[in-house]
Amino acid sequence: MASSIPINKVKPHVRWGLFSDQGLGRRGRRLRLAAADNRGAFLLETVIATMVFAMVGVAVLSGLSTTYNLGAKVEVQSTAENVARNQLEYVFSELYQDHPAAYLNYPDVPAGYTVITTTSDIAPPDPTKIERVNVTVSHNGATIVSVDTIRFNDP
């Protein structure tokens, strides 16, 4: 014999669980109604998740940008130090020249870099002819490295 009560109208006699009315009274009913009324919650969750992902993305891109800029700066600094070292070796490989004669520049200077070599006497009346050699390396007009050393005439 078939029941004439529709299935969706049947209510269980005992409801247990978080939102049951058993033992909670009015608070349980309010909690159940608040949980059932979740209109707009999905939109709010989506907006919050999008904002979190956007903040993380900005942080990652900022880190990558900083790394790229520092890498370029380190490359320029390293090349300038190498050029200055090569220029000093080139000066010391040539014969001693009396001041104010200038030493020639190292021939293999990379494009965009400028080398200026200056000399000055430390003790002009000294017969050993001690001079200070300064090598300044610039990149695109900005001074990157300036190195000083002492050279003397070793007869």
C-alpha cells in the first residue's frame, strides 16, 4: 500500500546535528536560519580570494623587478672593476714615464665604458720618482670605479 504523503513533506522526528532545534531553542533556530541565508557569500569569498591573489602577485613581481635591477647593477660594477684591473696591469707593463706624461689606455675597453688614467708626483724632488696612478672607470657618464695605486721608477 502506497503512502499518499509526498516524500519531500516528511520530516524526521529526531534531528541531530549542529543546526538541530533539540536543546538549543530559539538560538538553534536563528543559527539554522543564518546558515540557510547565505546569499552573496560566494561573491564575497571570490572578491576576498581575488584580492589575496593580487597582493601575492604584486609581491612576487616586485621581488622579480628588484632582482633584475640589482643583477644589471652588479654586472656593470663587475665589468668596471675588471676594466680598472686590466688598465692597472697595462700601466705597470709599460715603462715608467715622467710626470706629466700620460699612459695609454688598455685597448680592449667594452662599449659604453670610459677609462681615464691620471698620474701625479708624490715627492717631486725625490730621485726615485714615486708617482700616484689613478684609474677611473665610467659607464654612460657615471663614475663606477676609481682605483689609486703607487708606482715608482725602479732602475
